[in-house]
Amino acid sequence: MNIAISLLTNCSLTLLLITIAFWLPQMNTYTEKTSPYECGFDPTESARLPFSMKFFLIAITFLLFDLEIALLLPLPWASQISNLNLMLLVALMLILVLSLGLAYEWTQKGLEWAE
């Protein structure tokens, strides 16, 4: 019963938000809106700086390993469960997959900052 109420609430809220987004006025963009504003003066240079793909890839790799730490932190508390072998197997599989991913990144030279 609780699942049905939860699903009904989620679906109706989703439909409500989609309906509101559909009926809201559409924003028209033009060059004046998309240009950078510098205290009433014309911009001296482009405000759109090029984005470094190397930085993006290293940031994504950092986030993956940060997620690994977040998943492995509750490991000491999980040692109190009855099926300890399954918990250790899952933890070792997680470490193995992420170690293989790190080795792949390293061999593809994805971690080198300077080219």
C-alpha cells in the first residue's frame, strides 16, 4: 500500500512539474542577453575561456576514486553482519574494478597533465 501511494505521489508530482514547465513562457535569447556584462563597458576580451579537457578528465577520475572511498568507509561497520565473506568479496571486487580502471587510465596517458 505504501509503495502504491509513493508511486502515485511521484508520478503526479512529475506530471505536475512537466505541465508547469510546458506552460511557462519560453525565453527568447538574443545577442544582448548572451553577451557578458562588464559594468556598462564593452568587454575587453572574450568571456568564454577555453575549457581544458585534461582538467575535466582528471576531475572525473578524482570523483570516481572519491566515490570509492565513500563506498569503502562503512566497511568496518559492515563487518558486524552475518555474511562477512560476501561483504569482503564485494569490497574486493570494487577495489579490483577501480584498480583496473586506474591502470587503464595510466596506460592511455590520461593522468599526464603536460603533453
